[in-house]
Amino acid sequence: MKETVDTFENFSLDDEERYRAFRREMAIMDRKAEMKDAYEEGMEQGIEQGKQELVLNMLRTGISIEEIASMTNIPADLIGEWGNRRSQ
């Protein structure tokens, strides 16, 4: 942020133009932050979905909930919940 302010202070713009340029730069920075947050959230959701698919496949092959919990470090009650949702 300080870098943005310093950059705009060096421009030979009147106050109103400098303010508009500053606001544009801030909007760009905000958008980048939003995109980063959305990316990270999407990655977390994808990882969670992958874990669920792995657990469901393990359940289908007959591996017990306790064994899956031991192998994946996922709580047995959560594995049971995912398995119950699958069968509904």
C-alpha cells in the first residue's frame, strides 16, 4: 500500500486525478486479493471433495470405517456421515 501511495505522489497530476488513479490502483489490489481468496477456497473445497471420494471408494471396497480413519486421519464419525450420505 505504501508503495502505491509513493508511486502516485511522484506523478504530476492534480489532486483529483491523483485520487482517481489511487482508487483505481486500490480497486486492482482488492480484486487480486479477492481472486487469491477465491482460488484458495476452491483448492480447499477440491481437496475436501477428493478426500470424500477416496473415503467412499474405500468404503465400497469393504474397508472398515476404523481402518479408513486410521489410514487417513479423518475422524470415524465424519467417515460414517459421508458413507450415510452416499447411501441415501
